Amino acid sequence: MIRLAGLSKSFGDRVAVDDLNLHVPRGEIFGLLGHNGAGKSTTIGMMLGQVWPTKGEVLVCGCDVTARRQQALQKVGAIFETPMFYDYLSGWRNLEILSHYSAPTPRERIREVIDWVGLTGREKSKVRTYSHGMRARLALAQALLPQPELLILDEPGDGLDPEGIHEMRQTIRRLHRELGLTIFLSSHLLSEVEQVCTRIAVMNQGRKVFEGSLDQIKQPQSWVQLRVDDFAKAALLLRQEKLVVEERDGKFIALAPNVGTDQVVRRLVEQGMAVYEIVRHQQTLEDFYLDLVRR
Amino acid sequence: MFYLQLRNELWKLFAKTRTYIGFLMFLLAQNVIILIFRFTNGPRANMMRTLEGNGYLAREFISALTVATFMLLPIAYMLLPLYVSLVGGDLVAKEAEEGTLRMILSRPISRARLLLLEWTAGAIFSFALVTALGLFGVGFASLWFPWKGLFVFIPGELFSVFDAAAGWRHYAAAHLMMATKACTVMGLAFMFSCFNVKPAAATILAISFVFVNFIMQNIPYFRDLQHWFLSYHLNIWTFMLSQTIPWWRIGESLSILLGFNLTFLAIGATAFQLRDIKS
């Protein structure tokens, strides 16, 4: 559905995106993760033909966005971090205006989408009277009007309260489940990505530093949290015994292959060290992310 | 499809309060001028002296058409460029500033088509504003002055008298020509609006360009060069109020204005096409 090949973008001397390669197959919920300024929005801008790449190729729905933007975006809906509308017009009128940039849209289709996002009854009110949540729903409605196959969400949780974030998350799942959309979302909120995406890529300073499934990240690692009186002494002993290959943060040890926690405990107790706690550490997305961006 | 999209652009434009600033200010300015002319003696006496000094019966020409026309001069020179450039400068830059441009450009519409739609909406606004200027002027003047002949006097340039029917025709034709001025100034502001600037900057740049041209055109030593300045060609509407209309001069200026308009549009479209649209 989306293929980015050797994509780069520079603004003057500043490299915003550097040699980005990415593949998002149909039917996936893909998360692009990175801190502010990592290059996520620039990447989305290039996917929508709003930002011209300095180098590389962007294919959306099989079409090159740079050369055949109109064909590429025919079945694409997009929502940006702060959805902006013509505040002095009604929600209905906004939808009419925006949908006609794609193709003539029958009134029934607008009505259907308004019902789907739950704005029925407020569609004739001016957008300036809408709450933030209602604007988010209107943004979703405008994205759904052209009956997209791909939905691009740029920081969809930005500015929403916890209830709004929860609602947005449910909506993303519903869109995927009920309409079978491929969803590409960018975010700097780890929890947002962790809870809805099937696969992620992490960007740091314009470069992709990881691409893979969430299961891959959450796979139990060989890191074990160990609580003893003297961690350094215990770690040194376990290294000498070749039971441990690495330690970090004054509390984690990485076990050698085929070594179990029982062997570690036995060896420490034999050496007269009290073991208060030993537990396998499940790596969270946060650990993974922080580890990546700190490298 | 083009009609639907143009209708949408017109909705966007005419639903905004600031679009009506020009209409409102014309209304105010014209009514203030009419009331001063109606209820004070000085300005009327001056006009009567000019007419009678040239052998005309002044009473026949102190009319709604005459009042509407002499109000046109300052308004068309000063206020009209301001209000059309205010709207022209907003057309693209305001959308970019408010973030709606990103929403539009996530749709499968080409940038060139979007610009053409916006420019056409701006041109329709320019015609509407000039029409309103003409109708307001003659409409409100009719409330206080009779429907008689038209007298036009621009010191050093023009001295014309018409009966009511001919006067009305010349008055309408002058507005038709004035629409080309409004459209060109709007196009100039629109061009600046296509660059990565604030809407106010686009408006100020356009106004400055017009006024600088006007200043240079009026420097006595630049007389020989005046046909090089945009303002020289913008004010061809005044020729429509001449006793004998210099069609060759109007044709020349119209073709130059067409060239200016196409150039503005081409520069704007190129700048817009090359731009990165970011939040």
C-alpha cells in the first residue's frame, strides 16, 4: 500500500529525512514512532505530495506520488494533528467543500459518514461551536468521504484528553475491523502506538532506526532483574562463572545462553549472598524506544 | 466538477466577514461624501462655478450620476486597491496559515487547478466589489439628487458632459473597465500570497507595488517612462468618461494588463508548485 525507497528530504542544510525505506502492506495498522522533529510529519507530507522529496521514491496505492499525485491519492484519507476547518461554515458545508476536491460526492454519502462518526444533529452547526472531540470526528468524516483504502493519521492523539485518546483508539480499531482500512499513523505517544499498531518503525533524527512487529519487541529478553545487597559483586561473580554475559543499570543481568534463573540463585546462595528478588524482565516499547534513540 | 469546486471557493470566500469590509467601507465613504455634498455649500458652489465658467447650466448637471462619479475618483484610486488586495492576499496565504491548505492538498487535486479556482473566485469578488461600488454610489446619490446629466472633471485630464442616458452608459462602461483594475491588483496580491508569506505581507506587498508605481508615474521627470508603470494602465476606466473614448489607448492598456495578469498568475503558480506545504 505504501512503499518508500531511499527517501530523503533536506531543508537547506538540515536533513529532515535521510534515506528512508519503508513498506506497509495492505490491511496493516502501521505506526511511525519518533520524538518531535524526528521527521515523521515530513515523511507524511512526502506521502501526500505536499513536501517534495530531495531524493527517493514514494509509492502510494501503487502510484508514484511525485509524478502521479492525483491517481495516488484517489483512495487515501488523511487527518492531521490539529484538524483545521473553515470555522465560519457548518460541519456539513466543510465536508461538502473538502469532498468535492476528490470527486462529486452525493448528499447520501455525506449523511452516511456523518452518522458513522456520530455527528448527526450537529452537522449544520458552525464548526467554531464544536468541541475538540467533535472536530476530531469531523476530521475523520472528511477523511472517510472518498471511501479510502488507506488512512494516514498524523499525530492523531495530539491535543486530546484521555477520554478523547481512548475514543480515537477505539475508532482506529473499528476502522480497521469494519472497513478493512490500511492505517498509517505517526505518533510520539508510545502507548498510542503500542495499543493499536501491528507493526512499527522508529525514526530518530530523520533516520529509520527500527522496523518490525510489536511482538518482536515484546519478546522476552534474556534480561533479568536481580536484587541483592551488592549487585556489582554478584554480577562480577556470575560473569566469572560464565552465567551472565552483560549487566546494566545496577539491577539487570543478561543471562548466558541456556542458563536459567535457578542456576543463578543457587550459585549466589552458595557464595553466601542473599537474593531478595529475581525476575525476568519483559521489555516494554518504552524501554525499546529509549534504548534506540539513546544509541 | 469545475463549477462545483468554484461554487465551494465562493462559499469559502463570501461566508467570511472580512470579505465584506470593502463593501461596508464603500457604503460608509460614499454616504459621508454624499451628505457633505448635499448639506454644505462650498463643494457644490465650486462645482457650479466650474460648470458655469465653461458655459453650462449648472443645475442640469448637479445630479445623482455626477455625484456618484466624482466620488469614484478617490475611492477607485485609494480604497479599491486596498480591499481587492486584502482579499487577494488572503486567498492562498490565509489557507496556508490556518492549516486548511494541508487538508485540501491531502486530496487528489492538482496545485495548478486549486490556484485557478482560487484566482477565479478572487476575480469574481473583484467584479462584485466594483459592481457594488457603482450601484451603491448611484443608488445612494439618487436619494438626494435628481436623475440628470453627468458632468466629469479631472483637472488637467478630463472635462466631459453627457445627458442622463449617455452619462449612465459611460458610467457603466467606466465600471466595467475598473473591474480590470480590481482584478489585476487582486492578481498581484494573489501572486504574493502563493509564496510562503503571511496574508498581511502579501496584501502590503501588493499595495506597496501599486503605490510605488503610482508615485513613479507621477514624478514629472519620469513622464516619458510612464507607460512602463502598472498604474498607468490600471486607470483606463477614466477614459470611458471621456467625451471621445480613446479606444486605441484602452486596447493597448488592456493587452498590457492581460500580460501582467498572466505573468502574476504564472509566477504565483510556479512558486506555489515548488513550495513544500508544511504545518
